[in-house]
Amino acid sequence: MEYAKIENKDSYGLTWYEHAQPYLGSHRGMRFRIARDPMDDVSLKAEKDKGEANFVVIIWPEPYSFESTSDEEKETAEFPFTVEGKEAMIEWLNEQYVKQYDRWEAARAKH
């Protein structure tokens, strides 16, 4: 079966996350939140002063917001805060969509 994929261009570039802003998105029943950890505004700092960081991505089923969904419904993964880490994170999101397809479809069917 062919599935619609999340593309790397569907989420913002690294500089967005350096402003201490998460990205919230959804894909056919699967909601997700992407943020830089630590979520500090390092946008105006020199590269050498930004410190080590990771992407943290959290997925959960529709229809509720991140704050309104119980932690038991959420799954979390971390990736290096690099271009390659972002690509790996997008790949993970697509893998989770396929792996848990029935879960996302059930969430879509309810709402």
C-alpha cells in the first residue's frame, strides 16, 4: 500500500527552532510536535555559543491538542539538532505513520 509521506520541507528549517518555538503539525490522524531541546532562544548567539541540542519529536492521535492529550497517548523520540538529524526525524515520523497506520485511521474515523 502506498502512503502519503511527510516531507522535510513540510516543517521549518533549523533557525525556526533556534527561536525557542516548537512546530506543531498533523498528518492524516497523527499529530506531532517538534522542538529544540533545550528550548532556549539561541538565534542571536554565535554558533560556538549555542551549545549542544537535540530535536525532540512527540506524536499522538487526533483530534486533541498537545496540552489536552494525556501523556499515555504520546510517544517521544530524540534526534541530533543537525540537518541530518532533522532528516532522520522526518524519516522516523513516516515510519511511525506506517507502523501505526490503524491507530491514526481510527483517530480520523472518530472525528
